[in-house]
Amino acid sequence: MALSVDVAYAIMTHPAEAMRKLRTVKATGVAAATLLGALVSVAVGVAVILTLLTGGLSVFVLPVYVGLSVATGAAAWLFVGGLTHAAAGVMGGYGRIGKFLSAYALAMMPFALCTPVALIVWPVGGWAALALFVVACVCLSLWSWLLTVAGIMEVYGLSAGAALVASLLPCVLIWALPVLAFITISAALIM
């Protein structure tokens, strides 16, 4: 357990070294806790901003919203993790999906800052608070993505370029499928 906590702390201070430790340390528990904390923080942070913009959320809606957001986020983490595992294999990497899912969950650690960021921008108020929150979330996303690339490099033994491509392939696929479906449906309707 202590080694797992060390891995989680090292993600923030020495990410490449921490991802390297995942090869030998079982960090499933701390990775799951990190993922859950990050997903809850994102949901609560968004709820804080929505409350600011709409004037309030029902006390009954908030737990349902947070629960559904966490469930959706966990499903997305698993789906994108599986696609990334396949992409890393295509790029010539060899690694176990369990180790990568732990690394990917730990790479979500920056999102634990979403709720504090929302509370910090709250006094700004209105659309300015939303803009600041969005900018902060983009920065947290970039940080998380860099941690994901480090995880891919260490878990699959890929170079930085191959890990970068492996991290982007799932995003390209996810965005390309609806576009291709739209083009196909449009072409069918035109013909």
C-alpha cells in the first residue's frame, strides 16, 4: 500500500519515474481511488459552475448528476483505455492492459483540481467564471494527456513519438466515426 501511495505522489512530482514504477508495483487500488476522485471533482466542479450560471441546482438533482457523470466518465476511461491499448499494440508496444489502465487512471490525477478551480473562480461570477473554468480545464486536460503519453511510453516501451501517436489514435477514431457516418448518410440521401 505504501508503495502505491508513493506512486500516486510521484505522478505529480516525477511522472516518468512513477509510470516506470508501475511495471513492478501493484497500484490498482490507488489508481481506482485517483480515478474516482478525479471524476467526482470534475462533476462537482461543473455543478458549481452550472449553479453559478443558472442560479442553483436542486438538492435532489445534484447527487444523480454526480453519479451519472462518474459512471459515464468511468465508462469513457475504460473505452478510451481499451482503444489506446490497441493503438499502442499497433505502434509496436508490448504491455498489459491492466498496467496501462492503472497508469491511465493515475494520469487523470490533475482533474482532481476541478472543484478547487471552480470554487476559486466562483467570486468572478457569470460567464467570466465559466471562461476561466474552461481555460483551467483545458490546461488540466493537457497535463493529463502528457501524463498519459508518459504512461504509454513506460507501460508499452514505446518511444515518445510512438506513444504520442498511440495517445492520439483513439481521439482521431472517436471524432472520425461520426463524421464518416454523417458523410455516408448524406451521400445515401443525395443518391
